[in-house]
Amino acid sequence: MIEIEVVYAGVDRQVLRRFAVQEGTSLRAALMASGIAADFPELDLTTSPIGIFGRVVADPDRQLVQPADRLEIYRPLLADPKEIRRLRAAKAAQARRTE
């Protein structure tokens, strides 16, 4: 058995689960076994992007879990961070001009 963690941050709460899976389990299968989908019905584990310690995994159906992996389930961004920074900078520049 391999000890791993699964983490998901929803809009209103965060969940971290530690549990054991069989050696040779894929990342996607480990997520399904975690039971985290029961806590977040809006979460679709079959299509959600998955990462390990902040790095997105290209093929979670093929990659196998390793001891002490921290599987992170990512949700889509509501806004593009670059666009938000650009708008904030434009607003600050406009405020400086009107002062």
C-alpha cells in the first residue's frame, strides 16, 4: 500500500484527505477511490486537471501514484490573472492622471 494525499479547494471550503492505495494505482483511479467527489458534487473527476505538488500532470490515467504524492485537483479560473492585472494597472494609471 502507498500513502498519499488528495487536496481540493472549493469555493467555500478545502478538503485534504490522507489514505492508502494499492501500488500501481493511476492518479485518476486514486482520486476516484478518495471519495472526494461525494463532498463536491459539482466536481467531475473524469475531466478535472490534476497536479502533484503544483505541477500539472499530462496524463493522470497513465501516471501511477508514488509514495507521499499530494494529488491536487484544480478548478477552472474564473478570470484570467493577466487580464485582471492589466485592468488594475489601467485603473491605477487613470487614478494618477485625475489627481
